[in-house]
Amino acid sequence: MRILNAKSFISVLVLAVAFVQCSWAQVGVGPLKVLTAGSSAQFGPFAVAAWELATAGKTPAAHYTLKTSVCPGSSCYVYLNDTRTAGSNAVPPEPANLWVAWSANGIWAYLSVDSTVGVRAFSAVPRAKAAFAALASLPVCPKTCQTSGANTNYPYWPDGGLADTALPTAVYDALNGVALTAANTDIRPEDALYATNRALNTLGYGTVADPRSGHTGQYLIGKPIISHYTSSAIANPVSFAIGGGADPMSGETGPAEVTLPIGAAPIVFIANTLSGSTVAGASNITSANAGILFSGGGSPACGEQLVTGATGAITPVLREPLSGTMNTTEFSVFRAGDPSGANSQENGIKTNPAAQPCGTAFRYRAVGTGDEASAVIANANTLGYVFFSYEALKSGKSDRYLTLNGEDGISGTYSSGALPNCPVVNGAYSCPIANGKSFPLLRNGKYTAWSIYRMVTDSTHQANAQALVTQAQLSVNANVPDFVPFIPVCGTAVGTTNDPGLDVYREHFLPSTISTIPDSISITPNDGSLGTTVTCKTVKGTYPALTLGGGTEEGGDVGGLIEGPFTANPPHPGPTEGQPH
């Protein structure tokens, strides 16, 4: 055996590094596959899925990630450009965080904004486009960064810690000024439209009136809804139509939309644990008390009697009314069985940013999942809520999660309230979980605060969108298990396991504000058909069709009654007649 001296060893090492760099520098660029925008909660799992598709067949691939600040501004790198206008009023730009993965197999890109913003941008006619700053101005992380700053890299890529690569001109040109092909959302498009109409016309955020005859009192564009904590965190209510309806600004009709179910994720309540925080030992909240607390009620208002383990006045951190997280929580927790709206978190909100006195505390508003989580982490006495994800809620920070109605939404067995950790291994999150074991009480119907993630697309782009959704369902348990796959998933290699999929669903209904406005589209609530039985061959197992939604769905389902689990309750009712909104 030949022993290399130090000089020879260094030469070989340099050549090896050069080869690796060269091989990855020669990444090909295929056609655009998916350009999507929306939910921040789905940002991570879909990056993993895109990487798997980009590297399929051992194809060399590259990735790029970026954070954007307020637009316009010096750090406005990427935004959604909705070119519609209402008279002289233009729709404001929507700044977005971004990931891109590309190879000879294709290009996949995701603009993280908000569920409702993503749905609106996709459904707008003409459809909103991705808009980039000049290519030369886009910052590139010099390594796999996990620090703060505008060019922070997200540790999602299961690539062994490779650095981000600057966007090639071909990738930049394939994305810049190009219309979305899909939208990722935490709530159904009907619920996103409901939330928008409610904000514009019921909650008082509308400013630009609809000029069309017969639309008196309707608004097309609203005032920015601003975070108390971060001045650049803004939500813009803007009118749109869905399902082939006439766009309220352009009057044009877009293509019919297709909604692809992805999987279900829980919403969890989180509390600050800084020294002296009144909620440092908080452990449980009931749905009824959550409604009272977040609507500013109680005696005393926002008092400790509303949360088990609290020791003094509580500062609830609200979310903006456009948020998919807010609407899921509003109707499945705060207002569950409360059609009057007495426990709406918007009750009594008189300022923007929201800073509403609540006993000896205040009710404040955050905008976006990151803003909400950061606000709770940094401020004593605060309690908030988020869609659970390992990325948004990292272990070791000054926060904890609570049970809801005594049920644990994450592990199923509550202990200290410490958030579970997802370690970073070789530059990427790695917290594999046995398939079928994630979120056990969501799966069996006992935990009630959850929603089904979906991707909205059209028939032209459906095949590529479905391929990305399918890969996300296949990959989620192995990397960042942030949701329960909607359908049964088969292990793809020896040593992997199967996931039986989602065993519960929510009834569909007709949201009120999308049926009472002039020119509203006709929707007959439909829960969809039963899915197909799945038989796994590599890792043997046969799973029955557990959930509805295998075919066409219609109507909203945020706050809809939970049906299932299928195995315990085989007869499924037809479309609901209820209307929680």
C-alpha cells in the first residue's frame, strides 16, 4: 500500500475538492416545473420534495434560498406582482422569502408569503407574477448559513451541507416576470376568499370601494394590516374570485382551478417561559377559555384563570384576519359552536397595529408565523398560536407548548411542554419519525385544532404540481415530519415503512361572505369522494381509502365538523348543510 506524503495528500485533496466543485458547477437547467407561492408552514417540506425531484436519477442539482424585507426597499429581492388595479389604486407588492431548486430535471421555486395571499395571487386575473430584483443584486450565502440576516439559508436541503449557488441566468429568466403555476395554502380557496371578504367588508379594513353597479358597500383593496412587533410585517387584503368566477377588478374569467390535498397539521398554543413570565408554567387551555382570552374577555380580562398554570395577566398575541392559521383557530377553537362571533379575536380591535387593553395586559397582533413565534419567544407573559412545524418552533428557545382541552397535539403524551427538537445533520434538518406515528391525537380525532394543507393549480399545470405534492407526502416523515400525509404512503426502499395516511376529515360548507356578494359564484358543498385503496409492495401492507377528498371537493372546511376516524366510524355522511361562518 502506498503511503502519501503530506504534499501529495494535499494535492489529491485539492483535486478532489475541485472535482466536487466542478461536478456541481455543471448543474444543468431543465424546464420550469412548479412556481408556487403561499403558506410559510409548507415552505420546508416542499423544499425537501423539490430537492428529491431535482436529484432524481442521481442528477446533479443546486439550490438557492433568500429572505426579503419590505417592498419597495433596498432588501426587496423577490415579491409577488399583482398587476390588477382598482381605478388609480394599484395592488401593493407582496414581499416573499424564496427557495429554488434546479437541475437538468427541471426548476422548482416557492415564494413564502401567506396562504390567503398565495391563493389570491394565483386566482387573480391576470395571474400574479414572481418579480425579482436585478440578478447581480441578489445576495448569495457563502456557506450553508443558519444565522440571521437577509440572506439566511434555511437548513432544509438534504444535500450533505452544500452551499447555496447563485441563480444562473437561465433559472432567473425562467422565474422573473413569470406567472404562478400553483399556490400552497393552509385553508381551502373558499375559506381564503371568505377571510378576504370578511376583512374588507365586515371587519372594516376596506378602503377602495368597488365601483361596479350593484356592489354598494363592497371593497376591492384594503388598508395594510400591520404587526405590533415588526413594522415591515404587513398583510394586504385584496379582492379576488375563485373557481372560474369573474375577477372583481379586471372582469375577466380565469381557468378552472384544481385543489390537491397534501396532509394535515396541528395548530398549537405556545407560551413564553422567560424568568418571571406569567405563563412560564402554562400547561393547558380549553377551547372555551381560548375564545374568551383572545377576544379580550374574562374576569378579570385576560386573567390567569383562563390558562392552567398561569400566574398573572396574560398578553394574547393575535394573528391577522387574512391568515390561514387565524381562520383555522378562529373557527375550530375560538368560535367552535359559536355562530354569534362573540369570541372572535377581532372583537374590540380599534387600532392598527392592534394594541387593545385587556385588563392589566394588552392584546397585540403579529403578522405571519415567524412574527408570531418570535413575538412569543421574546416577550414575557405572552401566549400565541401557530401551525406546528419543526422549523418555526425550535427546541431550546424561551417558549413551550400547551395542551388543548387536555389533549397533546404533537406527541400525544404531554410531559414538560418542551418543544420537540429537530437536529441539523450535515446541514439539513433530520428528525425522521416512524410512519404513522406523527401527531397521533390528530390522526384519531381527539385533537381538534388542525387543517388540511392543499395546493391549488389548474389543469395545465396539474401534473407537475401533483408530482411535487406526491413527493412531499413521500418525504415528509423521513426529513421534517410537519404534516400527516393525506393519502396512504408506501415505503420506497427496503428499511423504510408505510404511512396509513389521514383517517379524519372536516365537513365542507358554504362560507357566508362568498355567497352574499353580487356576482358570487355558485358552490354546492361537497366533501369529495372516497380515495382509493393503496397496496404497498416494497414494504408490504394494504391500506383502505381512509379519507374523503379523493375526487372533487367544494366549499370551505375551516371549522367544519370533524368526521372519523374512518376505521372507527365507517359510514361517512354526505355534504354538510352546516355553515360555521
